[in-house]
Amino acid sequence: MKLKYFIHLLFILGFVFTHIKAQIHFDGSLHSSFYAWENADEVQQLNFYQGIQLRIFPEKYSNLQFNSYFRFANSGDPAEWNERVYNSYIAWKSSANQFELRLGRQFVYHGVMNGTVDGMLFST
């Protein structure tokens, strides 16, 4: 008797979920880099970088997004992750892309240096 109810429940759930449309979209990527070098003194260095990017946005309001990025770096000692960088922020763009507003932890670049800062960004 329990098997009969279980089969009915699976059928109903399958029917319901085939007619539901996603209201939230997400995409992302995963990337890895390996860098090895040796200098004139035969000193070897091995670096490994791992990055994860994620973006989530509602179907009706695609100009409103949640973005997140994580990067882990290992240079030298393979047992220790030397660098961990991440950002997560909510971004909103106007309908004509005239300006953008971001709130949260964001990347900051100055030449080859980069880092993160918590705050709000308004750009035109």
C-alpha cells in the first residue's frame, strides 16, 4: 500500500515540476591556473590559482544581480594557501545602462596591485 502512495506522489511531483518555470537564473565558472618557473640560480617556483565566479539574478529584474568571486592562490609551499581573495556585492543597473549602483565587498585595482573594499559604488 505504501508503494502505491509513493508512486502517486512521484507522479504528482513530476507533473508539477515539469510545469514550473525558473524565476531565478544563475551562472558561474570555475578556473584553475598553474604557473612554474626557474631562475638562473636554478631556484624553482610553482604557483597554483583557483577561481570561482557566481552570478544570480531574478528573471523579471535582470538589471538587479548578486555577484560573487573567490580566488585562492598557492605559491611555494603546497601545504599552505597563501592568498584568499573574495568579493560579493549586489549590483543594479538603470534600464538604459546610464548608471550602476553596487553595494558590498568589491575589487579595487591600482596598477598591478589589487584588493577589496567594503562599500558602495556609483558609476555613470
